Amino acid sequence: DHGVDSSIFQNPKKLHLTIGMLVLLSEQEIQQTCEMLQQCKEEFIDDISGGKPLEVEVAGIEYMNDDPGMVDVLYAKVRMKDGSN
């Protein structure tokens, strides 16, 4: 597309994990969630990780906002234990 520079997009080989809370009120919801997470692992994460576990180290926490009193998003600073990117 004209005027859209590819540098503004995240590298598709990097893994971004968002952790959210779910309220699963039935056995059916639990089962459906397990199936979706397994499908996501097989279709996306295994491609990035080569099917191997990723050993990471949490190296601190940052927040998205200039004012610490108005924080909406917290994120962990994570690095690979083997030093890779």
C-alpha cells in the first residue's frame, strides 16, 4: 500500500502474550476454552518456538502511561534465558 512503511509493524516471529482473566461458568465453557488455547498453540506458538518450550526470565515490570497514577496497562519485561531474541 502507498504510504505504509513495513517498519511500523511488529516482527511476526516475535511472540506477544496477553494474559487476561476469564470467568468460565460451565464445564462446556471450560472445554471450549481449552480447545481454543490448544489450537492457538498448535497454529501459532509451535511455529515460533519450533515446538520446544521457551525458557524466559521476567526482568521487571513497566507501565504504559506517563503518570503512574493513571496506569491502564502493565507489562513484564521478558528476555530469553538463552540470550536469543
